[in-house]
Amino acid sequence: MHPATGSARLYLRLVSYAYPHRLIFLWSLLGMVALGATEWVLPAFLRYLVDHEFGSDRSLHFLFIPLVMMTLLALRGALGYVSSVGVASVAQHVMMDLRAQMFRNLLALPTRFFDQRAAGELLSRFAFDVAQVAQAATHCVTVVVKDTVLMLALIAYMLYMNWRLALFLLVMGPPIALLIARVSARLRASSRRLQNTMGEVTIVAEEAIGGHRDVKVFGGEQYEAARFQRAINNARKLQMKVIGTAAATDPVLQVIIALSLGLMMAFALREAAAGALSRGEFVSFVAATAMLLAPVRRMTSVNEYIQRGLAAAESIFALIDEAPEASGSGVLPAQVRGEICFEGVTLAYDERIVLEDINLTIRAGESVALVGPSGGGKTSLVNLVPRFYVPQTGRILIDGHTLDDLNLTSLRAAIAYVGQHVVLFNDTVQNNIAYGALREHSGQQIEAAADAAFVSEFVRSLPEGFDTLIGDDGLRLSGGQRQRLAIARALLKDAPILILDEATSALDAQSERRIQQALGVLRQGRTCLIVAHRLSTIEACDRIVVIEQGRIVEEGTHAALLERGGAYARLHSLQRERGDLALAEGVA
């Protein structure tokens, strides 16, 4: 695609976001047009004053002309206010709409998208890139519309007054256009690199803030400070490159303007000496020329903002255009039994195979534990059920329905999930339990789930009970309390399929016994997939599946696997020797 064509498409797409606010935008444009169209009146007044009123003894005009000037300036001030506020309002609405659309699409993107990008990079698009687009929109629309009308009005007035002199100004056009075209490509490329660097700044800051405890304990302050210094220094260098490229146009522009003005002034003096130009016309023409210089300079400098805005728009629309998760149209029946079948399933992350030829049938209501060394593929297997990932080959069925054919909302409504890395929100205890679609549950149901997960015990000690804010990611709670909240959320959902990925890993022995009792009740009549470190917690499961290097190596009951003396028996023996702790080698 030709760069000009791509830029035009970006412009048109950005303008489409202003369409819902077209009335405000239209009034702003009318204000700018009126503001630019009245600029020629000032040099026209000067011409009249010099030729007809200067030295006159008509006393009435001493008051009339100043009053007209004051009225005109007051009107222009009002027009300037309306146009500036209107454009800013539209720009803020466009910012809001872009961020909202980016965020809505972000929520619909597949898990692989987030695996491949740092959170700081995405946050930079919401903050820095959208601000660049808004700044470009506000500044560029104001300059382009108002100054274009202003320049046209002044040039028309000058052509009317003396077309031969005005032709000297038109000579400036082609070289200025060539200059802008040459600079645009460099500005766009530098702006893209600047956006990437700002993403790096956000990433480093976010990691340091999120991991501040590890930074302090392991003495990483100087290391993180150095990383941040490098990132902001790179951003400074690129920012100066953008500024330098934009500023370099100004001296060249000054030379072009100076040559044109020099020729024009020489010709004007010759015209005045020959009597073809009155004093008033000369003063008015010079004043109009002087007034023309500022918009010409603004029109050339606006290219910097345009290229920054276009580079930012490319980044924003790239996120908006990311393909969301594929969702089928099939819907699970109201009563889901919970039978899960894996048929010849192979899953790879990039080129690395993590699951290979998995064939496993989990009966409705059966509790199946997945054990084995870290990296064996247990978590990857359970992540296939809610379709966080899609296998390269094979298929997965729930009650005979292929996952690929199911609507994602329908599929995930049948699944409750508790992971090792609990995610909580900066909200109240109640809203963290009754999260999302669970908000429709009554307070009594929420408290019942909290009681079953032993959440109520520590909630009573909180200053505002269930209405207590728990902080960013639940930082005001202990690890065990956070995990109990997540279990309460799963209990409240009461889904027919339950996934527990190390759901009790952060609990002390006493709390874990209580949670295991609650989970024992929860598992009744439900299909459960359980990933466990401590083998003692899954002895009562209906079946245990051992996974090593992406393959199922054995399966059976706890007793049968111990009697067989295979991989499970070795893991069990090793854990008993180590006091029932997780394996140092990373049993997951």
C-alpha cells in the first residue's frame, strides 16, 4: 500500500470516531472558519485608516473605528473559545471511544495474545498512544481548518488588492510542500520507535511496582533503577530525534519565506514609487503578509503532530483489529452432565509440543487428579477445557458437544475455576466473591458460599466486613485468605464442571483440611479436574492420571497405582520421605 493511501485511510478512520459528535464538531468548524475568514478585516482597516482617516478632523470617527475594532476582537475571542472548547470536547470523546473499543476487544482476545505481550506494552497504548492521537486531533484540526481559511482569506484579499504582488507569495507553495513530504516519512518512523520505547518504560515501571517485595529483599533497587534509566534515556533520545527532525524544517522554511518576501517587498516599493500603490495599500499589504507568516509556519509545524498521531493510530487500530477468540454458535443444554472427552489431542506453544496424543475420558461426576513433574502438561491440559487454548490436532467434547462448535459464553458458564495464582480485584470482599455474572446472587447465597470456604472467619475481623476493600489483587489479605476467596467464588458459581489448579497450595494445614472438607462436598455430583502438588490431598479422587513430558504414562486409583509400583508410586514415596512437601524438582 502506498504511504499516502495508508495515511488517508487512517485519517478517514479517525474521523469516523468523530461522527457521533458531529454537531459539536460542526459548530467548532464553523467557529474556526469564521475566525479565519475575519482575519483580513484587520489589514483592510489599516488601509482605510492610512488612506482616509489618518490626519482627518472628523471627530466622530475617533470613537466609531475603535468601537468597531473592539467589537470585532470580542467576536473573534468568542469564536476562538467556541472552536477550541468544541474541538477539545470532540477529541476527549474520541479518546474515550478509542479506549473503550480497545478495552472491549482486549477482553475478547485469546490467551495466546497475552502470553506474547507484556502488560506494560498494552497499557502504554491506552495511555501514551491515545493521548498522541488526541493531541494530534485537537492541534491539527484547529490549525488545518482555521489557518487554511485564514490563509485563503488573506491571499484572496491580497490578490484583490494587488494580484501581481500576491503572486510572489504563491511561489512559496511548491518548495514548502516538497519539504513537508520529505520530513513526514522520518517523523512517522521516529514516532513509531518512540511509542515502542514508551512501552518499555511502562513495562519496567510496572514490573518494579508489582514485584517491589522481591526487589527489596534481593537488593534489586540499583538494577531496576538502571533498567528504568536506560528506558527513559532511550525515550529521551527518540523524543529529541522527533523534535530535531521537526525543528530542522523551520530554518529551511524561513529561507523560503525570506526569499519570497524579499522579492515581494522590492516589487512593492517599485510599485509605490511608480504611484501604482498607495501608502494605505502598501501598509495593508505588508500587514497582511506579516499575518500570513504565522499560519504558514503553523501549517508546516503541524506535520510533526500529524505523523505522531498517525503512528499512534496505527498502534491503536492494530489492537482494535486483533481477531477475538473464535466462538461457535452451539449452546450447552441447561442441565450439563459434565462428561469430558479428549480425543487425540496435541497442543504446542509455538514450536514446543506440551501435550501429545492425549486420549482421556472423564465420566460425568468423576473426580480426576492430574499429577506429575513440573512442565509435564497438567495445567495445559485443564486450560483446554475452558478453551483458553485450542489444540493443534484432536478434539475435546463435553457431553458429546465439540468445544469448537460451542459458544464460549455457554461453555464457560458450565465451568468453575480456581487457580494457584489467585486473581482478585480492588473491590469489596462481597464483589470479589460475586464477581461478574455472579452479581445476581443474593447476599444470603454469597454468605453461604463464604461460610463453606471458611471466608467468614476472617471477614468478621475486617473493619467493614463483606464491604471491606481488599486492595489491588487482594494485597490486604494473606495468601491463604486470598485463595479461600477464590474458592468461595467457585462455590457460589455452583457449576457442573470444576477445575482446581493447586487450589489449596497457599493454605496452612488446618485451613487446608477445612477446605478439603468443603471441596469434598462441592465435588459431589460434579466433574472435577484437580491439579495437585501434595499427593495426600488427592488420595480420595476417583482416578489419578500421571502426566510426564506431555503424555499420559499411567492412570488408576490411588491404591491401584501404588500397588503397580510405577511413576505415581515413585512420586508418592519421594513425597513421604520429604514430609509430604512439593518436590524440589518442581512437582506441579
